Amino acid sequence: MSDGILKALMQLFAIIAGKSGNVGREAVSMVLEGQLNTELTDKYLKFYDEYVLKFYKTSDLSDKKRSMASVKVLRMCEEINEELEQQDKILVMLRLAEFVSQYDAASEQEWEFIQTVGEVFHIPSMLYQQLLEMARLKDLEQAKNWVNDQVCIAGAKEADLLVHDLNGHLIFLRMEEEGLFLVKYIGSDLLLLNGQPLELQKIYAFPQGSAIRGNKIHPIFYSDVLHRLLKSGPIDLLTFQVDKATYSFPNGKTALHPLTIDEHGGTLVGIMGGSGSGKSTLVNILNGNYPPKTGNIYLNGVDIYLNHGIIKAQMGYVAQDDILIEELNVFENLFYSAKLSMPHLADDEVVKKCNEVLKSVGLWECRRLRVGNILDKTISGGQRKRLNIALELVRESSVLFVDEPTSGLSSRDSEMIMDLLKELTLRGKLIFVVIHQPSSDIFKMFDRLLLMDQGGYPIYYGNPVESILYFKRRAKFVSLEDSQCPTCGNVNPEQLFNIIEAKLIDEYGMLTDIRKVTSKEWNAHFNLQHQAKIEIAEHQPFVEVKTRWSDRWKQWKTYGMRDAKSKWVNHQYMLINFLEAPALALVLSLFVKYFPMSEKGIGEYTFRQNLNFPQYLFFSVVVALFLGLTVSAEEILKDRKILKREKYLGQSYSAYLFSKIGILFFISAVQSASFILVGNLILDVKGMFIPFWLTLFSLSCFANALGLNISATFNSAKVIYILIPILIIPQLLFSGVIVRFDRLFPSITQQSSVPWIGDVMASRWAFEAMAVEQYTQNPYSQINFDLEMKLKDYGWKKDYWLKDLQGYIQDLRDEIHSGGNPDNDFMLIQNEWNKEKSRVPGLNVETSPIAFHDTAAWNQRCQQWMQSAKDLESYYVRLYNQINQEKESRIALWMQNPEKRKDFLALKDEHHNESLEEIVTNKNDLERVVREENDLIQKQNLIYINQEHPSIFTAHFYAPMKEIGPFEMKTLWANIIVLWCMAITMIILLLLDGLNKLREWFTTLTRKN
């Protein structure tokens, strides 16, 4: 209070109570001592004495002075009214009423002064009347008769729960709006209020953490009085019972020794302990996350682990870390959380609930502010904590577990958070709070304190202020009754740990590392004193909340809206994600746009002569993989804290995942489209937008699903971004572009088809799909592609295959003549002839085995084979010439007409790429035929090979057609199906948490070894 207000108060006291002499002065001294130190108390008592002399120079006031005094009283009250809190105003008015009521000759004028004070202080008339009646109580008979709904009387017979064998009455008056109890004692015993004598006929404030002690009674705590009032009110109290619960870690180490507690709604329970004492583990056991090894936990008589689906809606958990979405504002965080928890409610009902909760926690004014993060704060730390609590309040949880609510907050914000939690207990909620270093005011707010010691030992359970006395007695301190400062009433919770963890001193007077009393010994004291035998409350049925498919659908939509909203408001995220694809396409296409050189300098660009087009296709695949992985790699990791809460609440994890997948697929669709639009436009790629987009989009979706698996498996963003290159590099290496499949390590290489390592690479399927589609399905290739396939086949057979076959026949003959074993060459020749007989009608070639020693028979057989080869060569030459003539005829139709000729050449320039042709035909490879075991493999014109029954996993690279089961289809569609199969496999793995389980299995195996 300011100096002016204190002087005004002294004048007010002097006017009203000055003529009561020393009694009035002592009362004024009591008021000042409650607000000021000794020096200032003496200072303002002198002002009081001066004002008394001024107003009471004569024995009584004249009428004129009375009138002037009334005006002064009114003016001074108006000044005081602007600075004092309502609690202090009530106490000031009570002191004045006590002054007046202490002498029988009090005039009507004094009581009018009191009434003026009450009116100016805006004290409600009913409360004002009750305060006056309480001030006038002087004997036991009056006290017994003074009972109403807001009064709680505690005496020897009336309230055995509170007072035993007390010769008198304690009268408690609760002022609900002010959050204050008043207490008055009428009796003859000595009672102490917070260590100070409780004077008779005086009214005292009874704030949180207060205790009344006496030789004949058990201590009466603030929480006892409050609970007595709550029990007599309309609130249905919850019961929360822990019956001999224990817990052990997977390695067998005990994390919680037997604990039994019995709590009710309307209670604020503090959980304290040093580091490693098991506070967090205890909370996870109590809230249903960790099932106890032995014992049971009941909520209203229902076992929370056997009936988790029933009681999960009744319990809430506020973690120490934020579980907020930083991109959303305060209201949106609360709204989406409520929608997920209550999918059956309409939006307007959810909005109404959210608004009510925001007002109740003091966040209404900042509801439109973005939450932000540590580096970009828009709301304060205290507001963040209140919003985290609001997420549980909107669910209307009956039991709330709060982990370190004051961590990192200022003392003011800490008190506001604890005030909020305390207010919630007055509505009947049961709240468990893990707290580390509470201030005195916060410590006294708790109704119960559960203290844990190293190793998971419970060592105290009871009233917080009483805990200091408890440990002092056990440690045999001298000042046993000093639990709080006798002057200011503050409590130092650090005393608890100083006593509990006190160290032994060696013979040199130095502290050792050995504790005087071990955790086990403190626990033994606890067990002796706290031998609780609880009666399990009668079962009170809850309404089981079942997740229906309709609710899952609503949750999916809510998750999607929440995720989309959080991304939309993050302008950097949106800008980078939707501009990086076209930017990369711009850079890539500009640098690979090759202009041929001529005698006159740089020539005109044509798609046909762009030597870098295959590189463009390859890097398109790389970009799709990279963007798909980076956009998804942190999606689940950044939501991990939120997911932990939502898993605790039983919300659908699959709905969350599918909402993520849907949004990521949409982003990938846009990125793929923008990349192809820009790249194809600059490189003048025509007619390939849909095939290229489908391929890159499918590849990105696979990368999205793979990125989500990584995000769900690892706990560090650094690890994730280290893994991305490790995942992409094999995709580049084994795509078949940088290193050909037939040039890999010999044990992997296959000549006739793609090796297994290529089949598991999504990049291989994507590049092949784009390259084959571009080469085979453009308007120019379509003119003669069917004929080209036959020409290339006949040409290879007559020019290369037959010559190699004849060479092997000659080698076989030479081997026979030299007395060697012709097995290998014979099996190859036999196999090749058998394949050819199935293709060429009327081909009659004998391939039956002959004895090795029959040289004459072998000579005859080799001559027959040589003749058949010559005949077959003539056959293929004839077919080749026929097809070639037909091809020339088709081309002639274009070339005869100048306009068509121009169109034909334009088609070639615009749609045919010579560099891509070199790759898909393997034109520059000198090897035309290679042997693989007993087969001769064609290594030229791969795109034209008309393979019989080309299964999707046995077809050669760049095969134009493939079979999936009974269906034959173009390579584009077959490869896209494979990409989607790979993506769906990753999604199933994600839903089953497969990679995480594999990681845990590997970690366990490594530890065992």
C-alpha cells in the first residue's frame, strides 16, 4: 500500500475506533503487523495517535464534527477502495466492526460509519450482515445458534473429523468469491494459528496452507475445512485409490515400492522428490500409462487398467513439455483438440465449450494469437501452460495429472497456474501435480503432499506444512514446532530435502557422501505411520466411450483440417514446398538444355538433338525422391509429444496417419505437376505431362510413406537427415542409369533381367517407366514401332545370333575331335535350337543327345546344324527385307508430299530424342550377344526385344511390355503399379509400427550380445 493510503487508513481507524483507547490501538497494531515490518508499524501508529488527538480533543464529537467525520470517512474509503484488494478491504472492515462491538456503549454513529465503509468497499449486503454477526459473537450459546449454509462450525460434538476434546468452538466463514476463510475462536483452550496464539473474540484470515494446532486437538488444516464444506455441498466427490501398487523396470530394477493412498475429488495433491526418485514414473503409473507390477488402482471403484476404455475419458494428463501446435493460434489448438476428443459434437457446440474454457483460464483476450515456439514467442510461458491445461479442461476430465506446471515460469506466472489448478479442485476435480521447487505460497496451496525418495520409495503422505514437523521429529530436531516463519508465515520446502538428504560427518568434520537416513529407512518410518487399509469404493458406473467408424472418419477430417491449417499459416513452409519443385525444374532444365554446335556457332535447339535429356529424366527421379522424403521426414517426429497425449486419450492413430498421408500426397501431387510443367516446357517435351506426372507422383508417394516410417522410428531430427542421403544414394546407384545392371558385382549381375537389388529400388521403376514411355509412345515412334520391333529382332538374329551360334557349333566339333567334354556347348546349342523351334514354324532341327565317343555321329550332327543355320539365315533375311520394304512404304507416304515430309521431319525433331535412343537400344555397346549359362542374351535394341511372357520381375530393363499375372500391359502402367505396391507396403509397415519394432528388436539383441 502507498503512504497516502496508509495515512488515510489511520485517519479512518482514528475516527471510528479512536475513543476505544488502548483496545483500538492494539487492533490497529494487529492490522499493520499483518502488512508491514516493525519499523513501519511504529511509524504509522504514530500517525494514528496524532489523528486520535485531532478528532478526540474533547470527550465526544459535536454534531458538526460528526458530520465532518462522516464526510471524511466517505472520502477516505473511496481513496482506499482503489488500491486495496477485496480480501484486505473485508479485513479492514472487520477490524473496525470489532472495535465498535467490543464496547456496549457504541453509538449509532459508529455503526453508521461501519456501514459506510461496507458500502464504499462494495461488500455485498448479505456478506456484510454475516461479517457483523460474526464480529458480535461473544459466547458459546451465540455461536451454536449462528449457523447457515455458508458457515461451518467445528466443535467437540459437531465435527469430530476436525476437532476432538475442544472446550469451545471454532467458527469458519467461507467467502467463496474472495477465496477466503475467516476463523473465530470462542473458548478457553490455547490454540495456535500458523504458530501464533489465536486470541479470543478476534477474527483471523485462514488462507491456504494454514493450520490450527492445540494440545487437545489434532491439527486442523485449510484443506480439512474446505473438504468438509465440499462434502456438505452438491459436488459428487470422486474416489481415487491406490492399493499396494508397485512397479519394476524391464531390467528388473524396482521403480516404485508399495504405495497405498486414498484420495477424493476437490483435492490438490503435490508430488515431490529429488532427481531419480521416480516422480514421473509414479505419475505414469497413476494415470494409466504403466501398469503396476502388483497392486491395483481404482477410480470410483473401477480398476483403471482392467477398464481403461471406460475410464480414459475421466482422466487427463498435462505433460511438462508443450503439446501445442506452434503454427495455430490459441483457439485453434483448443478447438481441434476438443474436436478429436468429442467427434460426436457439432462444431458450434465445440466452439461454445472452447470459449467457456478460454474465459475460465484467462486466455480469452489472446485467443487469436499464434502459439509460436521458443525462438518465435507470441504468447508467454504462463499462457502456454494454461493452454496446455485448457486442452484437458475442455474434455471435462475429473482427474488431472500435471507434470511440472511451474517449470521455466516466473514466480507470478507460477502462482497464476497454481491458482488455476486450485480453483479447479474447488469444482470437485482431483489434481496430482509433480513439482520440483515450489515457493512457500505454492507449497501451502497443496492439500496433500506425496514425497518420494531415491529408488522409488514413498516416505511421506499428508499435509504439506505438517511434513516439515514430521521429518524434524524423525530427525530429532530441537525446534519441533517451527514449520513456518512465525513473523511472515512462509514455509521453506527446501528444509524437507535438507533433512531427508542430510549427510554424515567424518572424524575431521567434513561431510561425507553417506546419508544419515537412507531411503529405505525413511520408507520404513512411512510404513509404520501410514499403515493404510483402504476400502475400495463402491463401483460407480461410467459411460464407456467407444470409438465408432463414424468417429474415426470425423477424427480423420479433424486431423486433416488441423494439419492443413498448421501448414497453411506457416508461410515459409508453404513458400518453400511449393516453389522448390518448379525452381529445381528451372535450374535443371536450363542447364541440361543442349544446343548443338555448327560451323556458324551455336545452332538452334531441338528436342531430338538434346544430348542431356536422359539426364533430365534421371534427375527428375532424384528430385521426386528427395522432395518426397524431406517433406515427410519430420512429420511424425515433430508431433511426437502431441501423439503421446492423443494415444493416452485413445484417439485413432490410424486416422492421424491417414490424414498425414492424404496431405503429403496432395503436396507431392502439386510438386510433381509444377516440376513437370516447368521442366517439360523449357526442354520442349511434348505430350508426356500425364505419364511423367503419374510416375513422379507415384514415386513421391512412396518416398512420403518411407519418410513417415523414418519419422515414426527415430527420435532425433539429426538422425533423420543423416539417413536421407543413405536412403537416396542406393536409389541412384542401383537405378540402372549410373551403373548398368549388367556391370554390377558378379554375384549380383544378371544379363537377361534386372537383378533383385534393382527390383527393390523405386528409382529403377520410375526411370524405366518414363524412358520407355517417352521413346515408344511419342507420335514419331508410333508410326513404325511395330515394324521396328520385327526389324531389330530379325536383324539381330541374322547378323549376330546366328553367327555366334555357328561359332559354338564349330567349338563343339573341335572339342569332340580333341577328345574333350562337349557338355557345356551342347546344352547351350540344344537350348537355343529348342527356343527357335518354338518361334519358327517348320524348323526341324535334331537336338537329342549323342554319346561322346561317337565322333562320326557328332560330325554329322554339326553339319546338320550348320546347314539349318544357313537356312535360318536366309529365312530371317527374307523376313527382314519384307518388313523393311513395308517400313519404307510407310515412310514414302510421308516423304512424297512436301507438306507431309515437313511434318514427318518435325515429328522426329519434336518427339524423338537421339540420346535417349542410345540408352534404351544400347546402341554403343560393342557386345551384341553375351552368354549366360546355357542362353545367348541379346544386348542390343533392348527397347525392341519382343520377349515371350515378359513377367514384371523377369523382364529385361527397358522392356516395352510386361505381364502382371494374366494381364499384359505397357511398361508405364506396370511400373506405376509396382511403385504403388511399394508405397502401400510402406503404409502398412507404418500402421504396424514395423520399423520401430525392428529397431527395438535389434537394440535388445545388441544389448544381449
